[in-house]
Amino acid sequence: MNELEKDMLPQAVMITIYVLSRQYHVPAGSTILTALEYAGFKLKKGVGCREGFCGACASLYRLQGDYKLHGGLGCATVVQPEMQIVQLPYTPAPKAIYHLEELEPVPEVFTQLYPELYRCLSCNTCTKICPQDLQVMDYIQAAVRGDLEQAADLSFDCIQCGLCSARCPAEITQFNVALLARRLVGKYLAKKGKYVEDRIKEVEASKFTAGYQELQDLSPEDLKKRYFERELNNLIY
Amino acid sequence: MLPQVVMIQIPYYPGCTLKNKASNFETSALAAARALGLELVELPRWNCCGAVFSLSSDDLMRHIAPTNIFLRVQEMNRDHLVEDEYRLVTFCAMCFNVLRRTNQRLRESLEDRNKINDFSYLETETYQGRVEIVHLLELLRSMGWDKIQERVQKPLTGLKVAPYYGCMLLRPKDVGIDDPERPTILEELLRSLGAEPVDFPLKLRCCGSYQTVPNKDLVADLAYDILSRAQKAGAEAITTSCPLCAFNLDFRQKEIQQKYPMFLPIPVFYFSQLMAIAFGLPQEVFGLAGHYANPKTLLATKGYLQATSPLEGG
Amino acid sequence: MVRKIKLQAKNREFTRKISELSGEVAMLCEQCGTCAGSCPMLAEMDITPSQMMRLVQLGQEAVLENKTFWVCASCYTCTVRCPRGIDPAKIAEALRQVKLRQAIDYIRIDEIEPEEAKKLPAIALVAAFRKMTG
Ligand code: SF4
Ligand code: SF4
Ligand code: SF4
Ligand code: SF4
């Protein structure tokens, strides 16, 4: 946080939070990430896009008077009084090695590549912790019965934060299973969008090269200015 | 003329295997049920039942899966997908066993129920034991075998079928759908369809169940005993209601043939396939693809298949 | 062969633990052997189900090193036939659970041949993993 940003919070109400069991006073209304930085943590890992997309800042927290263990993204979760926080930016996860070209979009891919999937107890613990509010159990169960499309569909907003996997009593790596489902659906089953092919052709024909070069040549200040002035609503996907 | 049927709608739980490896069993079962006026409405959202009932006293975690399924039946009633219908129909013998046994445990223990309801705090409903688990065979029996017989258009006359019960339909006693030592329900079904039930001594003997995962040779031996005893008794085919039995008895014939070269393959039918055939339903719903031991030759020789139409998917 | 066993507190403790986990009173077993005679998996076992029952009665923790309770297929034949109304299948499950709760699995999922995994139906995998992995 730079001086300017700190100046913007002068009259902020301060609240008490606990990070790794140590007490800190931070401005109310901060997100977990800004609160950590306010408290003096220098975040090099466990922080990424700060916009809720990259999944790097997964955090666990508990609230006062509530036995439940909550999961949230550090950049998107606002701190609350007496909150206990720890970041869990990474969950070790086995990942099957495969070549998408050699796979077929058939139910058997799951028994072959992620047989541990069949240990799922349907306890719903993964759904409880998911910061994206996904029906994680349901997408895992879709995979169990070999329903690739439903598994891909229900997991579409997964940002691979890893919290579900850390909590799973069956030690499943939900997000990697989901990734496999989405890749197979994307490659083999989903309707192909013509606009994607068109855009790829445009990229290959160097239509955007000049534009990128222009951005690269800007000074950091000008680049920031351009970023904040961009017309979000006019973005064409 | 076929008797007029009034359709009734009942919630239905397929289970993982009938949706996947054994989807051919599901096709035939749904079609056969529909022919009898049973419209089985699949739960809009469901999870694996766990396949085996957890036998230890404190292992509540493993009873959550079936409880979720019971809650879905409540939701179907809440959302008017069915009207005041708390019966839940299954075909798969393993699903049936787990669901009914868990339901029994939850009905008996308020403490267990409370613990699971409390654990599943994301659910909008709690479970109090209202759902009733029914196997399709039980539904058939309660309709009356004469009703089944009335629906038959192509009686399976002369088809010698050994009914194989296995474990999960019958045991333990208070869960089973028939006498655990002298069951008759499959024989009655076969007779209603016009087939000839073949009694054989190993019809209640376990096929090895999930031991097929670590020890396929062992299961091949068990399956060999069962199949060859049925053949010795004169059976031309076997029928079962359990997709795991069907897998062990059918697909392990590959290992059997390697170990016992004299063994002649014998087709294994899901009970509903025989119903679909006898009811004269369209050949596509028989689900004859996805077998290991080819069932088509036998059916064709008996004249139950139209030789001219392609057997694709049928 | 006669083997003399002197029962100690730890033996009674083991019997109690298995009874609690299974919800079955192992002490009721009269060693009639019906379970052994009915068991379809007997040929594959190293001790019979009734011997398993006896070892549990005597609180012999060494029973945990036997293969019998892992080979049990939970077919419930013994369950319906035991004249004393005991459920040996539940005793077998309790023994499996003791091992699994010590994080000792009977099968390794990564050792299943991918070709075999491709063939197996979900129901077989789910059941085997529930019984043989913790
Ligand atoms: S936490 Fe694990 S075991 Fe529980 S429902 Fe999710 S994937 Fe299944
Ligand atoms: S599904 Fe799992 S990895 Fe994906 S966002 Fe939710 S908790 Fe994170
Ligand atoms: S439940 Fe187990 S011990 Fe009992 S008869 Fe069946 S396989 Fe044997
Ligand atoms: S059948 Fe029952 S009483 Fe007889 S040996 Fe087995 S457990 Fe004991």
C-alpha cells in the first residue's frame, strides 16, 4: 500500500483481526489482502490478479462465535472483527499426465486417470468451502458417473484455488478432475464458435501486433492511466 | 389388444453404473416400466450412494451420501415434480441395499439423523425418515404377476434362464425383498414372461463383488463355479438385477475362458432386458450392445430378434 | 494342537474395541462354524470366519495381520445364517476399520492397471475403495 492509498483511509474504523494467531489492528472494510499488507506482511506469493480470477490468494478464516471454517479469496473477502485468518495459497495436488489428442471424451477417462475420484463420500465438504460458490460435490459426482458435460458445466467458474482439495476427506483433487472434463468438452464435445476461429486468424494475420507494440512502448504511468480509463462496457468478446 | 394403462409417476434413482457402463440396462428397465404404466422420474440432482453400506457403528460420514439422495426425493415433492410420492425406485441391487439399509438406520436413530442433518447445513431440508426405498421387482410383485403376464406379447417360451440372486437383493433378512434362503421373485417374473426358470444350487452364492478390483482371478473362479453350475442345470442364459454381478459374471468370462478353455460363454441378462423383449418393445431398448458374452445369437435362434433389422444399439 | 493363551487387560480391551466398532457382541459366538461353512470366499482366506471370531473373543490383536477380513466380500451369508444372531460381516468390517484408521490401506489405487480401470464399472471401484482404502 502506498502513502496515497493509506491517506485515503484516515478516518477508517479500526478492527482487530488475527493472522497466524497474532493480533493486528486494520481498517474496517479492507479485504484480507489489504489488511495483511496494512499489518506489514509483504506478499510475494499468495497474491495475483487481485480481481478474483486467478485463485492465488485462497484463504481460510473463522468468525467469532461460528464453528464453521470458511474459505475465501484474499482479494475479495472483507475482514470482520475478530476474524482469524491464514492464507492457503497452494494445495499440493497430483495431476495426471495426458495428451489431449490421445484421449477420447468417454466416461472411462476418469477411471483411468483419476481412479481416486471413486473414493468420494458425497459429504459436500468441498461445496461448503468453495469461494466461488460452486456445487463442487455435484461436479465431482457428475465425473463419477462419467457425465463429462455436466462436470465441465458445473465447474466452469473454478479458479483452481485448491481449498476443496485441502478439505476433502477422500483426498480428491477436484479442480484437476474438473480441468480434464472441461478440456475434453472444449476439445471434442462443445459447439465450436466461429468467432474464435476468426479471431485466431486475425491474430495470425498480425492484426493486433501494432496495438500491442503501442502498449509496450508506453511508460508505466501512461499504461496505468490507459488501464483505468479503458471502456469496460465496450469490450467486445 | 394391450390393456389400457394409467401412468403413475415415481421418483427414480439410477446409480452411477446404470448411467455409465451399464446404461443399456437402464434403457431396458425404463422402457419396461413405462410399458407397465410406471413413469420413473429421475432425481434432478443426485450423488453416488456409496455402493456398500458401511457396517461400523460410528461411521456416520458414509451414511451422508444416501441421506442426500433422500433429501432430493423431498425436494421433488416440494417442487411438484411428483405429487405426494415418497417412494424411491431403484433397479440396481447394490444401490437398493445401501439406500434401504441406511434409511432403516436413520429411521431407528434420531441421534444419527440429527447429526447428519446438522452436518449437511447447506441443505434446505432435513431428513426425518419419510422416504421409502423400493426395488422395481417389488413394484412388479405388488402389481401382480398376472398384470405382467397380460402385458407380454412375445412370451419367451422355451428360453431356459437361471435366475441369479446374488447377495444384495436378499440379505440381510430385514432388508431383502424376498426369503433370504428360498427366494422366488425372479422365478415368478421369468414365468410371467413365459420363460422357463432353471433352478441351480449357486443362485444365492456371492460372485465376489468388489473383490473383482484387487483379485480378478478369484472372481473369475467364483463366476466360473456359478456359470458352469447353471449350465449343468440346463440354463441357456443367466439373469440378475445387480450390475456388479452382471459385470463379474459376464465380463470375467474373458478370464474364465483363458483359465478353462472348455468353458462355453453364456449370456447374462439384466432382468429388465428380458421384460423388454417379452413385452415386444422396440429392439433399440433391449440394450444388447455392451455385453461380453454375445446375447444376440441365442435370442436370434429363439426368434426374439428380427434378423433383418440392424442390431445396432439394440 | 493346544495353545495356551493367558488373557490380559489389553486382550479384553481389544475385544471391547471390536465389539464397540461393530456393534456386535463377539462373546456370543459358540464356534459352531456355520459362517465358515457358508462363506463363499473361504478358499481364499487364511483363517476361517469362525477362527476370526474366536481370535476376536480372545482379544488377539494378531488377527489384524490375517487376510480373512480383507477377502470378505460383505455378502452377508454368515449374517443370515449365524445361529447366535451375530453378524460376522460387521466384525470383519470393524477389523478393516482398525487398519484403515491407522492409515494402512489394503489396496493401492495407483497399482490398478489403467487398462483394467478402464473396464471396471464405477460400482466396483466405489465399493472396493470404501472397503479397502481409508
Ligand atoms: S469433499 Fe471430497 S468426499 Fe466430500 S463430496 Fe467433495 S469430493 Fe466428495
Ligand atoms: S472448486 Fe475447488 S479449486 Fe475450484 S474454486 Fe472451488 S474450492 Fe477452489
Ligand atoms: S460376509 Fe464375508 S465372512 Fe461372511 S460369508 Fe460373506 S464373505 Fe464370508
Ligand atoms: S455362525 Fe455365528 S456362532 Fe457360528 S461360528 Fe460363526 S459367528 Fe460363531
